[in-house]
Amino acid sequence: MPEFVYEDLLPVGADTTDYRLLTTEGVSTVDGPDGTTFLRVDPEAIRLLTETAMHDISHYLRPDHLAQVAKILDDPEASDNDKFVALDLLKNANIAAGGVLPMCQDTGTAIVKGERGQHVLTPGPDERAVARGVYDAFTRLNLRYSQNAPLTMWDEKNTGNNLPAQIEIGADTTPGHENSYKFLFMAKGGGSANKSFLYQETKAILNPERMMQFIEEKIRSIGTAACPPYHLAIVVGGTSAEFAVKTAKLASAHYLDELPREGAMSGRGFRDVELEEKVFELTQQIGIGAQFGGKYFCHDVRVVRLPRHGASLPVAIAVSCSADRQAKAKITPEGVFLEQLEFDPGRFLPATTDAELDAATHGVSGTGKGAAVRIDLNKPMAEILAELSKHPVKTRLSLTGPLVVARDIAHSKIKERLDAGEEMPQYLKDHPVYYAGPAKTPEGMPSGSFGPTTAGRMDSYVEQFQAAGGSMVMLAKGNRSKQVTDACATHGGFYLGSIGGPAARLAQDCIKHVEVIEYEELGMEAVWKIDVEDFPAFIVVDDKGEDFFAHTGEVTLTVGKRPGL
């Protein structure tokens, strides 16, 4: 009989995080029985930590992440489109660091993981103090309220404060951690959250050839809707399906970077760094790139192997997007500490000027402003369509003029009108439609952060809307289904891809005026009219039935045909 052995399923190792001290108030030590020291934490310390964390992850990024974005600009193998996206993301980070405009308009679901040492004393419940910190951050800052409370099975209403948050607090019984309270704060937007997947597989994929085929198929299916370049995490195995998915989410946040590099009979999880390198090479070869073709679909890859029941093999995949929003924190006898994010992202911007980039451009997919085809949205729709029809997919555009903004609920309401025999609203006939929903507008500015939402959620409406004369030009992020390509070919429409991620830059530099034109009661889901200037976009689907992403889902890896993988 094997000997008894115990080891944590996820032994995360030493914490090498760089922290900054927020405060020493609300934290004290008290002596207990037998000379035991206890850490006493006031609810206000937890509330302050949470509010500050939600502020910081909405406006700042990790230095390592920014360095990875900047690396794209120096890589001669990166495509011009890779570099264009990377430069826009760095500009966006610099604007967001001003603390006014959040880096993404989808400021996310607040997710808080806490691990409380055995000798930590609080008057409880700690979840209430965390929730209050989330509430204070979202109501005081220029963030967006995205949480809907279900009132019945079918009816729901926005809570108006972004609560509830997902708060999970557990015990940390590790020796030496008795007087520490550790946290991970995340803000997870809908785009990247929707790209968390669980697959129930079998031992048949546990060989190098089949595993790589499986991984290629699944990562191609992720597409670009969650704003790459991604931090990609793959978890193979798991004591349960939910544990596999949770591990993938933590790995995508680099929370598990210090896991062991090899397995053991204790069953502990470990990182397979060799497979990580092979998968990363694969992501650079599939051609999707940083949203519009190229090498940088991912910044990096984490692969975690977990134990499993012999009759079950869950595989989980998750991504952290260009809005890589997470931060560690801790409360110790020394005070309240939060991970030090980058306050000066401008240091990662290249010294290259726009004029120099213009001189170095090569056609419509270059990096400079002069590489873009200018589209005047003030012209009649027929003229806009005629101009777009002159250019192939992948062409980079610069849009100036009015856009109508409508997303999920507005589309649903307009469909109800069409189904009832009413006319398509004139504004959807006269103007391109931008799928988006803004964050709050800062005082003195025309717009809050206002980046694109995932186009695929509106796919089912396109045929009916275009047949009625609306949605002839659509603007959003990510790839779309064949039904959209077919509708555009039939009705002469276009889908333009916007860069997913730089919502703060769009608000500051491109959006000049915003007004509600219908359904004001829907808040960020209302129908808006906005005026834009030099708004960047790419032709993704054209009126001839061409789709830039049409072949990105085709698996190319076959046994014996990709040496080294």
C-alpha cells in the first residue's frame, strides 16, 4: 500500500510580487492564549484595499505586460497590423494611466479571491467590506455598470452600481501564513469571460500529436473578439470540471507562475513549460495575429497539468485580454499592500514619430496615419458603400463623421418592431452602426471610454436588418459567422473591425460628440449617435462575400507534418 502523502493541489511557491504600501491604519496585532499573536483587520482596511485595487486595475497595467506589447514594435517578423494594434494599445495605456478614462469601456465583473490566515481576526463578514469597496470604486470613478439582477427567470434590470461582485474567501492554513490575508483582484469583461471554455475529453488526447491538434482547433475557435494579444492558459485534467476552469482563469492571470515544473505521486499540479513553448509557437504560426493578421495572437502561454479521475479528463481554456486587469494584494502586521502596477506606461512608447511611421508604410496595412483610406461618413449611405467596395478586405480605414451606436438590447427591440411590421428606424439606414456601450463620461469630456463590443452577438440580426435597409455598414470587434458574410454578399453590406482594447484612446482622440437618440432608459444599452474623427477600422467582411477571418478556423496541424511540434 502506498504511504500517505499530502501536498497542495496548486503549490504556488514563493510570492515574488512587487507591492506598495497603502496604509498601516486598520491593522494591528493582539496577543492571545499561549503567546499566540493574532492579526486584527478592520473592515475599513479591506474596503480601502478593494476600492484602490479596482481603481488601479481599471487604469494601470503590469510592467511585464506592457513590455510584451512594446516588444511587438521591435520584432521584424511582426506584421504591420500587429504593430499598429500594439502602438494603439500602448497609447491607450498612457491615456488610461491619467486616472480619468478607464482602459476599457467594459470595466468588468469584479472578481475577488481571498485567502485568510488562521490567526486573522475581523468583525466579519469580510465579503461585505469587499463589496462596499467595489461599490465605492464603481460609483465614484468613470466606470461602467454591467451587472444585471434577475427579477424573474425572464426579466432583469441593471443594478446601477456594478454589484454583485464575485467574492470567494477561503482559509489559508499554510505554515507561516497565519498572520497574512492575501487577495487577487480581477476585473473580467464580457469579451474575455466569454472565451473561457470547458471540454470533456478522454485519454485519447494524452499524446503529443493528438494534443497539439486538439489545442490548435480550440485556440483557433477563440478568435479575436476578446481583444488579443492574449495571455492564454490551458489546463489539462482536474479533480472536477469547475476546478479545471478555475485553475485556467488563475493561470491566465499569471497567478500560478511559480507552480512546480514537474509532477509527483502526490498528484500536485505543475506547469509544462515545454508544451507552453510549443503552443506559443503554434499561436505565432496560425496567422490571426493581434486582431487583423500577423504573428502576435498571444503574448504568452501557460499550460497546467492537474490530476484527474480515471474516467474523466476535463480540459479548460481561458484568456486574459489586452485589458490585463488583475492585481495581487496582502494585509500583514506591517500594513495593507497592493501590487505595484505601472504608473508611467509612457516609457514603453517608441520614440518613433507618426511622421516617421508614415514614411515607412507599405500600402493599406502599414502603421502610419497615411496608410489608411479615409471614409467620410457624412456622405449618403450609397456613396459610403460605393467607396468601401473599391477596397479589399484587410484594408485599414480612417472614419470621420456620424455613427449610430446600438448593441444587444437595442437590436432586440428593433427586431420586435420589424417583426410587428414596422419600418426600420431611419438612423440605421442613414448611418453605420457601431456595436458598443460607453463607460461614464468624465466632466468636461464629450465621451467616456467607448470601445467596441463583440460583433458575434449581433449576427442573428444582420440578414433581417440589411433586408430592411439597415446595418449596411457595421463596426465592432472580432470575427463573425458565415451568416453575416452571406448577408453582406446578398445585400451589399460591410463589416468593419475596430481595434479591441483602446477604449480610452478612442474617447480622448476620436469621439467628438455623443447624444442619446432612442431608448434612453436602457443606460449604456441605449441607442446613441456619436461623431468621430480619424476612427481606426479595417474591412473584415465585404460586399463580395470575402471574410478576412474565413480561413483562420481551419486546423492545419496534422500528424507528421509540423516538425518540432
